[in-house]
Amino acid sequence: MGTRWGARGRTGRWQAPVVFLLPLFCPALLEPTRYTIPEELPKGSLVGNLAKDLGLVMRDLPTRNLRVSTEKKFFTVSSENGNLLVRDRIDREQICGEKPTCVLEFEVVAEKPLNFFHVTVVIQDVNDNPPIFSRNLTELEISELALTGATFALESAQDSDVGGNSLQQYYLSPNPHFSLIQKENPDGSRYPELVVKAPLDREEQCCHHLILTALDGGEPARSSTTQIRVVVADANDNPPVFTQDMYRVSVPENLPVGSSLLRVMATDPDEGVNAQITYTFINIGKAARQLFKLDSKTGELTTGGGLDFEERESYTLWVEAKDGGHHTTHCKIQIDILDENDNAPEITLASESKHIQEDAELGTIVALIKAHDLDSGVNGEILCQLKGNSPFKIVQDTKNTYKLVTDGTLDREHMTEYNVTIMATDKGKQPLSSSTSVTLHIADVNDNAPVFQKASYMVHVAENNPPGASIVQVSAFDPDLGKNGRVSYSIVASDLEPEALSSYVSVNAQSGMVFAQRAFDHEQLRAFELTLQARDEGLPSLSAKVSLRVLVDDCNDNAPRVLYPALGPDGSALFDMVPRAAQPGYLVTKVVAVDADSGHNAWLSYQVLQASEPGLFSLGLRTGEVRTARILADRDASRQRLLVTVRDGGQPPLSATATLHLIFADSLQEALPDLGDRPEPPDSQVQLQFYLVLALALISVLFLLAVTLAIALRLRRSSSPAAWGCFQSGLSSRPGPGIPPNYSEGTLPYSYNLCAASHSSKTEFKFLNRNPEITLPQDLLCDEASWVASTSNDNPKITSNSVNLQQQAPPNTDWRFSQAQRPGTSGSQNGDETGTWPNNQFDTEMLQAMILASASEAADGSSTLGGGAGTMGLSARYGPQFTLQHVPDYRQNVYIPGSNATLTNAAGKRDGKAPAGGNGNKKKSGKKEKK
């Protein structure tokens, strides 16, 4: 277990009271935390409780995330208890080499908050390396003339350990001629020398075998041996002598290979072979032999490799000079390496935050930076700074550690990321620098509220819109990202009732589209105002509001409503009395109507649709005032009837009708007889059923006759005589234009006769009186004056007789309308002002078909003559596909004999168009007036 060191040195184990006194020594915590451990500890060995020594709370360890920041990670920090543990093998000799003190310095990074802690671990040497000789056998030649006390240098052993574990003693095996002494180098290392303690006699013994033992000071001690073979040479009494015992030179690092460092020189007074000197290295390591080369003849020392001050600051070399007579001498060379600025600073990001909140405060730590320069002195001093302009700055923490902190306001909407370049420059004569870049992303914060595209919205919506239709789309923009910029819409206020708001409008939360939940009615609600809110999904969320004003535009969906004249309590129409002596322009009455619409749709106009005596009264176009147009004549009836239509100004226009009953009398007693002539309303239900049954019977007979005639015509046209043989051969008909009774979908299965003049603009029709005999209609078209009918009598032989139709009487003038008053296609054509009945075959056929269909519907149980909307009373029989939406509606002009009712359209009643009241048959009216 490692030992904790404080600012004053080693303190051994921590005492419990010291922990409580830590707040009093906060300045001392600025010093590195120091531990001492031996080398070669097993992996996972405990160095010390780092969290406790740093004063950290144990429960905060998982969040602080303690970790070691260094290139070679020999240690690790336990996240559970904060212990500093050995992670990898620690070999002091490999890490520190020959340095007497081996220290590992590193930083421990803690988060939340982000901070550095400096730790120093001293590696103690362990006696794990024995002394080693480079050669197992050393041969030494000594002259027999060697004097007693002469010394000869021996190869020293190399021990990688330091201190007390390093090489301590040399021992020589006992020998009468030699002994051993030990000497020390300036660096404290020891080397052996062989001493001649007795004269040598080559003739007596030419060779001596010795054993040299090297012993270190470890416990237990380690040793190594080598053999020394001493050869006694012949006499050479003058050894070489160096000019200096020690040569010293200082050279800069990074010298080119082969550069000359110095030259050693030795002299020998002998002559001949004994004076020839050779130079060699002794006691030099393998690395030094590769870095330095020595010329054996000249003694010149040159470089054999690159010198690097950062690897080693100095070298000590031993050189031996040997003459031809085997005399040797030694000298020492001390080489000092001078540092040069050849290493650029190195930048390491110990910890960095890739994402920074845009609302980060000033001084927030973004990254921890370490700068290191292998050079020494001024060349190793570093200045760290930022390039360019950015809202960040560098603050120096210790000598080579820095902090990157915020120095301005961050706005992600303005700048999403910053590419920060960190530059480190040393202070050498020729400064070297290095740089590294880090990309810092700005994280979004919900700091922007949604903004609507408009300050307020106003939209026009036509009334009677379909439910679910879109009204308008509002849009708001939020520059934030993700859910901070995701906008949802809602309605927060309205001038409508809260419980009714959801039934009027709704808004799509995602798109901002406002929908109508119901059809708007301009007459009930002309405008309303909403307050819409756009809210983002940030925390906390931000919102914006905007007003939306919806204006409901009017459509012409309300027909005029007649207020006067109104019906009496019993349902009968009231009358107005006009003096007989009324002058032209006399105000008789006034038609009063209102329209629920507004604007042009409520601009009413009044027109006379039908009058008993045209030209007797005038009607104000805009006022609705009924005035006399002329004086009452003797031929004029005392009772007058006006059918007035009220039309609005919409497109398409809607209308309503009103019936005015006017009586010319000077007093009420005079008007009573005219009122008494009005027939009592009979039981309409009984009469209606009677006429319907009668009409149904007639239609059935006509239908059977038409079917019989169609079968006969089909068989007659057949080419097979056998098929026609079953009929009498006397059957014939008048040739002429005819319509074959081909019935298909959409046609009426009824037969009727029609006479139309090809050159006449008038078209009339009548039901033919049935003869006692069965009448078979043959032709639907005839000439102007006659038509042909085929009858069958009791004679088995059927003959055809020509029957001339009676000339029909001209229509009553009461049925005539002006060109503007004609309904359907007849009214749309140009004609005379008096007007006539429909003047084409199609209109005539449709009119008759409507009469027959209405009668049939009544016979089926209907209580009214009208049908469903748009069917003219025919939908019950022919299905909903049979509609007469595009067929002119003549029912208001049709009179059913024996009834005072007219055919009306139920849809017209809904549109506000009151049917014209029938005044009965004109002839009957005339008779009643005479009575």
C-alpha cells in the first residue's frame, strides 16, 4: 500500500484527527497528493484512498466520475470507494532508467464540477535485478615487470537497481599475486581495479585464473561472477600516459551523425612496437557504443547516432590506451548534451463537453487542457491561447494545465456550433507551436416563444357552409429545435358562450387549421372573435396568442315572408273594401313583407302575378302599395282578386305570394251580399277522395285501352300472317302521323289524345268524353281540324269511322299571364302580353302527366295534391329517380273541376312561394256573379 506524502514530506499513515482539520489547511491542498509505492506491485494493488485524501464525499463518487488523465495509465481509480489502484506493471528501471529518484506525475479528473487534482507517485526501487558482467571471461595481460602496487582496471558489473539495491561490493578470489580495490565514479557508481601485490615471474607462472564477484546491497543480496585470466607478458617497462585524466565536452543535441566531439591522446616513451598505442572503449554500455565511435588509431571521438537531450542529459565514457608492449592506461570522457528547442508543445484535451447549453453562465468550464513540452528551461515554457474570436477564453490552472471557459453569451439560433482552435507556443529563441481544434455544439434551450405570421387574422365565411369545412389556417414559427420548436394550437378565449364554442369551431393542434363544426347562420350570428394560442413543448413551455375575427357573410337563404294580408282565424283570406267612386291613385291597401336576409338579399320588389281585371289596380314596385289605376267601370265585377308576388334581390331570387280580395262597396252592408256569395267551404276531404277515385278509374280504363292498342299495333306490324290471323280482317285505321306506344323507363303508362295545330302558337288539351262503345285511341297527333278515332260496336266486323272534333273554345282570359309572369319555358319565350297556355307538345304532355300522377297519388291515400320536394307528386309512384326539377311547374295554373284547390309544390312552399289561390271555374264564377 502506498504512503501518503503531504507538502512537508512523508507523513506515514493518516491520523483520524487530520481529516477533520482539512478545511484549515485548504492552501496545502493545492500541492500534489503524494504516494510512495515499491515497483513491481501486482495489478489491482492498493496505492491509497484517493477520494479520502482529496476530501471527497463517498456518496458523490458515482457522479464525480474520478479518472486518471495520462498517456500511459499505470493507475486507475475505483468508482466504488475511490481507491487508487495499480493498473499495469511498474518497472522502475524501464520507466526511469538510472535516475536515482523515480516519480510518476499525473492528473485525476473529477466531474460535476469539472476539476483537476494533481497526484505524484514515487516508485521505490526493489532489488529485482542482479549485477551483470558483460563478459563471462576477461583476459588481462600484465607485464612481468609490473611493479608492486600497479593497478589494472577491470570490467565493472552493471546493476539496474539504484540506491541500496545497486552494486555495492566486488570480491576477488584469493591469490598471492593480486588483490582488489574499489573506486567510485562522480555519479556514485563503483568500479574494480586489480592490484599487483607481489612481483610476477612469467617463467614461474605465465597465467593466473581469478574469479571476480559483484554483490549488491539488497535483501537478500544478489551477485554475479566473471572469470579473469591474467597473462604475464614479457617486459615492457613504459606504459602509455594520457594528456588528461578526464576529458569533458558539451555538445548540442541533434548533431549530425559523424560529427567530431573531441580527440584523446596518450604518449609512450618506448620505441618500436611498444610505442604503438591503440584506443578502445571499456566499461561502456550497448546504447553508448551505438551513439559514439572511437578511432582506435587517432583517438578521435565522433557521433554514431542522434543525441537527444530529452532521453539523456550526459554520458561518461572510459577509454583505454594500450601500447605494443601491452601496457595500458585509462582516461574518462564526460559528454554533456545541451538542450535545443526541437520539440513543439503537445496539447491534450483531458476532458471536454461536446454540447453546451446556450444559457450557460459566464465562466462555465467547457474543457480541461494539458500542454507539455519535452524541452527544458525557457524552451519548455508554454503559452496557451485561442485563435480567432469566440465567446470562450483560456484560464491557466497550473503550470501546464488550462481550462477552457465561456466568456460571452451563447445563442444557438445565431450560431449552432463553434470550431475553437487552441494554440500552444513555447518561449524558445525560435518558438515552436502546435494547435488542435475542437468543435463545440450549442445545445438548444427553450428561449424563444412562437411568433404568428400575422398580428391578427380576419376571415369571411359564407353562411350555410358545410360542417367540417376549413375556415383559415394560422401559422406560428418557433426558431428552437426539437420539441422546443414544435408548436401546437388551441383556442383559449372567444366571445361565444363557452359551452357553445366547441359546437361552432375547432382548431387542429398540429396544422393550425380552423374548422367550422356547424353551418353558420348569418341571421343568428354575424361575427365572432376567437383568441388562438400557439404553445411549444419546451420545459417550461412558451406561448403566443393571436386574435381571429370570423365574419359570417349573408346568403340568400330566406324567402320573403308576407305579414299583410294575413289569413283570418278560420284560415280564410281577409278582404279589403274599396269605394266605388275611388279615383285613380286611391290607396287601397299595402302588401307588407319582410326578409330575414340582409343587404341586397333583403331588397324586396312587388309585382302583380294575376289579377281578375288587369289594369284596374297598380302595385308599387318597392313600396307594395296597391292603388287604383282607373275608375271602376260598370262591366267590372264588384269582387276583385289580386295575386301578388314578393321577390328579393338575391341570386337566385326567392319569392312569396299573397292573395288580395278586394270588394267595391261604399258600405259594409253593401259588401255583405258579395261576401254571402262566397260558397261555404265544403268538406274538402270527402270531395277530394271522390275525385281521386273517379280519376283512378278513368286512368285504369285508359291504361287498359292503351295496352290493348299497343298489342294490336305490334301484331299488325309483324310479318307472320299466322300471328295476325286471330284478329278480324276488317280492322283498319286512318293512315297518318302517329306515335307508336313504346313504353320505356321514365314514361307514363297512360294514353291521352292531343290536338295541336302546326301553325298555331296555342296548344290546348281536353279529356275526351267516352262513348258507350270502347274507344281505341290511334293517333296522338292529328291535323288542325280533325282527329281520327277507332271504335268498336256490336258488329263483329270492326270498321273505322272518322270523327271530327268540335272546335275548342278559346281559353279564359283569367288564365293568361304576362311574359314576366309565365312560369317555366313558356314564360321564358317572347310572346304577346296576354299570354297563353303552354305552346309546345312537351309542356302539354308534362302538364297532363302531372294531373294524372297527382290524382293517382291522391287515390293511393295522400291527403294533398302536392308531392315531395322536387317530384311534382310523382315520386311515390315512379321512385326517387323520377324528378321534374327541370320541368316547368304549371300546377299553380291547373284547376280540378269541382274543387277550389290548385296543384301546389311542397318545395315551393318551403321556399316561401305561396301557391296561387284558385277562384274556381271561370264559367261557374260568372254564373255566381250573375246570381
